[in-house]
Amino acid sequence: MKRTIGAARILAVAGAALGALLLGAIFTGVSVPLFHLPTPTGAFAVGTIVSTLAGTGVQIWYPAVSPSGRTAPYRFALPPRRLRDRFYGTFVRTDAALGAPVAPGRHPALVYIPSWGGVRSDNTTQAENLASHGYVVVAIDDLYPDKAMDLSTAVAYRDTLRWAARKVRLEAAVALRVLSALESGAGDAGTRFAGRLDRHRAGVFGFSFGGAVAAEAATLDPRIRAAVNLDGWIFGAAANNGVPRPYLMASSSAADDLAARTAEHVDHTFSDRLDRDNSKQIEDGFARYGGYDLTVTGVEHYNFSDVGVLPSLRHTGVGPLEGRRASAIVAAYVLQFFDRYVCDRPAPLFDELTAPGADRSRISLDPAARLEIRHPRKSAQSNHRAQRSAARFDRLRNAA
């Protein structure tokens, strides 16, 4: 009995000491990596810097010569907003070396936009993986987070839709200015990447509301060759007219439940109404321009960010599919989509899908993933072709 009590006391003292050590590390900022983000799959080492472009704070991940230098802590150079942020910054290890030299060659650029209220590091896993395959990924914060998305009442719903339509344009403009500053060699970041960017190859991706911003940016600027929306609603021009670039819409299998509710015309909440209206807008956009629809079974909204791979006692907004497996699925499809449409590289997951006579049931990285190609309707194709022909005629006539 005494031996049992003695052992319990030892464990209690050890636990208290470990807890004090952890709290001390959190509040002194000493990095004690205990958790490692998924390892990038590409051949390049990954470097990262924090800088300012076009007056906006950014973090950039890029292909590096070697993994020399100190590894960047998670949420690098971001003020913690809650204790959890301090915990992640202290104990989560990344694979990006601070300030490592940029790898030789010219690299395509991708802009990442986080969710409503999100920050630049919220998809570090995807950014590091893309950088390891040769992409320069520049991520921004949500610059207009103060007004929350409120779908609680009819009045709040209408106000939110109006603000979202404006906010998506504002953030898309910021993202494009950041891309321009990076390409022009502005500031310390631009100097670092001078002669290292392929200015003819750029893409954009975002999570949640950031996915809407990515779609909007693709409608505004012809430099954007492809856009990825990671489980976001859409607003603005992309919602009204579709995305006139190669477009990947990734979502959870909850989209299937939405389809069933849409067929029944049942709205239990204003969120349901937005789901239903957005579903029609996305379908109309695919009908006009085509695109790809990726559905992942067993995930929820936050599996499309780092949340699914970060340590937590109680995860919310993630599905039963193991977090790293879900992250690997998303990473593979995002990478191959940009490989195919930004860099004109082989991308088996997409190329095989478009091959004549392809067995779509067998073309999948993982049984949990379902990728569908969405062809534009012929009438939409014809109308779009006619519009382009008319615009070309107008240009020729004006030139004459």
C-alpha cells in the first residue's frame, strides 16, 4: 500500500514538473518541438521567410538549396491570439528552414488566402509540400477579420452576404497586389526572388472564405492560370458568372447530404440556405466553364487546413478519417492540379481522368477520394465562344 502511494506521489510530482516545464516553454517562447507536421513529399528542401509585400505582411515558402539554418516555428512571427497558438508555436515542428537560399531556376508562384479571420500559417502543411515540389507559395492574412460571418437571423444573413461580396473583392485585390510586388522584385522578399520566378506561371488557392477569394482572383487577373477552392462558399463575380480558369473545388462528403437537402428544398438554417444557393451557383459556373469536383469522404471542413494534423485533446470540425491521411489526399490533388494547369507537367490523377475510355472508378489516389471532371454544357460553350469571337472582332475593328 505504501509502495503504491509512493509511486502515485512520484507520478504526481513528475507530472507537475512536466506541466511546469511545458508552461514555462510556452510563456518564455523556447521552442521544444514535440509534434511534427506531415513531411513534404517533394525533392526540394523548403525555406521560409516572413516579409512585407504591397504593404501586407506575408509568409513565403519556397524551394531551397539545402535545409541549413534554424527551422521555423509554427505560426512564425504571428502574435498569439489564444493559449493554443502559444502551444502550437512552441511544440509543433515544421520542415522549413528560416532564410535558406532559394534553389536555382525559375519557379512558379502560388498565392494562398486563409479563412475568414484566419492567418497566413493556417495551411503550412500544404504550403511546405508545394514548395518542396518547386513552387513559391506566398500567404497572406485575412485583412478584414473584425466583422464576423453571422447567419443567425434574416437581417444578419443579408448583411453578411453584402459584406462577403465586398470583402471577397477587397481580399482578391490584395492577393493580386502581393503577387505583383513579388514578381516585380519589390522589397526584401522581391529581391530574394529576383530572377527566381517564372512570371508566366501563377496560381491561387485558399481555404474556406479564402477559397472564395481564390476563385474571385482567378476571374480578375489573366496571370492566374488555375485556382483551388478548399471547401469554401463562393461570392462576388465567381458566384455570379463562374471561374473562367481551370478550377478545382474540393469539399467533404457533406456535399452529398447538401444535394439531398437541395432536392427536398428544405432549409433548416440560414447556413442551409447559403449552402443551397451556393450549390446552384457552383453548378452554373461548372456548366459555363467546366472544372473539377473533388469529394473526400470522412472529412469535415477543418480537414482542409492544418487543424486535422495538429495535436488537440478535442478536435472540432474534423471528420473520422485519420487526419494525416486526409491531409495527404488533399495535398496530392492540389499538387497535381497545379502541376497540370500552372506548369503543364504530367498529372496522372487528372490526365487519366480525361483520357478516352478511362475507367473513372479506378482513377483515385485513395478510396476516400472521388474526383469528377465537370464539362461545360455545349450551349454554354457556344455562347462563350461567340462572346470571344465578338470581342476579337471588336478589337480588330478598333485597331483598324
